[in-house]
Amino acid sequence: MATWNVDLSRDGPGLLLRDIRAGKTDAVIAEIAAAAPDVLVLTDIDFDHGGAALAALDERLQAVGTGYPHRVARRPNAGWPTGRDLDGDGLLGGPRDAQGYGEFSGQGGMAVLSRRPVTLARDFSDLLWRDSPGTRQTEDDPARDLQRLSSSGHWMLEVETGGAPLTLLAWHATPPVFDGPEDRNGRRNADELALWMAVLDGAFGPPPAWPVLIGDANLDPERGDGLGAAMREVLADERLQDPLPGQATVTWPQTGPMRVSYILPAAGLPVAAADVRDAISGEAHRLVTVSLDLP
């Protein structure tokens, strides 16, 4: 399996489909084909209602011998309008007035491509931040009555393996920066990660037998401005294993290398291999892969 925060987001609806058809994403296609995962979780990919962009992406992958018959994409919270002036600039409809940052509804969403049947078992994306277990949202938050926890999405997906199904816990958290001393984004980022730990604790029903946390936590355990202790706690949890300890997954000019994308399988799952692939031209984030040797 693999996850990649890939630059498949554009400035307006329909532009990603245009670029895929024009061959402007062929470097991304080549990298996915080279890794050839059975299951791929993409973050920062624009969503459209008919799934046209994702279908076009798969057509390009089929052309190079790496097609995916099973795909999941849902409207993300990114760009979902709230009707409120959340950033206090006196205007409505700005990217920071949405449930998650976005210039338009669907910008920077998530998608799953799979060779094996995959089913969306549960979607937590509409959970209000105030209702998340142990919420760090303050009582005086002006958006407390409507702010969703997920900046993009939180999906529980079951992947058929021939035996017990794997349960992917996929998400893409908000960056813990671009705010002030109140650290609202940092607290929300940490709570987006904490939601999956609450799921493993049984807060939303029986926990999955074979979970795999997969996606972009936007949180390095040691570096950056986020609440790194939250990530360290997850990495130390005995129910999970970390096949790539200390491996950076992105390099930004202002911060240097950081680890923000993760695949953390359940402790009992046999890991055969794990890798953070080299960066490709035009992409800050690197594709992360973990191979499970399932019976």
C-alpha cells in the first residue's frame, strides 16, 4: 500500500481534469506506476462530483500498465462553505471561511485507488470538532456550533484481502500553522490525529481488528510548530507499528526535511518492506510505501 500528498490540486474546478488529459501530470503517473501499489491513498487531489478527474487519472495509469478497478472519492470538507466569516476579514466565501481551507468546494480532497475491492465502511468527516473525544477546541471558539473536525476527511475503508479485511483509517489533517498564538490550527491538527486513536479505543463502536493508519498527519514528532507530542504518543502506541521510524517524507525550503505522511499498520500485521521513495521534480512530498505479507 502507499500514500502520497501529491500536487493534484488546481486553482479552479475542472483544471485538474484538463491537465491530466493534456499530459501535464505524466510525472505523477510514472511515479505511481513505478511504485505500483495494490492500494494507494492520495491526498491533495481535487474532487469533482462525477469523478471525472480520478477516472482520467486511472485511464493514464492503465495506459502504462497500472490500472485500478476500484476507486473511492467523496466530497471533502476542503472548500465546503460555512456561510460564516470565519477568518474575520469582513467577506464571505473566502478559502478560510470554509470547513477546510479551499478556494472552491472539492479543492485538495482525497482519493483511494485499489486493485482489491475497497468499501467505505464509515465516514467521520461531518463530526463536529466540539464532539470529538477530548476535543482541544476552546469554549469561546466562534465557530464551535458548526466547525467540523476534519479539514479534508476521515475515512474508514475496508480492503478485501482474501482473509480478514484490512481497515484503512485514512485522513489528511490541516497544517498546524497559519494562525496566531491561540494555536487553533495546531490544536485542530492534533485532534484530527486523536480521532483515530479514539476509534482504536472503541469510542465509536468495536475497533477494527486489523487497522492501518494511512495519510498525511501534517505533523512531525520532533520538528515544526505542531503539537509533536501527539504524534510521538501515536508512534509509541503498542497497538501499532512504525515501519519507517525517523524517515522524512517532505522537504520544504523554510523547514528542511520533515515527516508528515505515515503508514502505521496494526502491530500484528507482518511487514515485508517499507520505503520512502525519492522526490520527483515538482513534488515536495514523497510517496510512502509499506508492503504487508498477508497469508
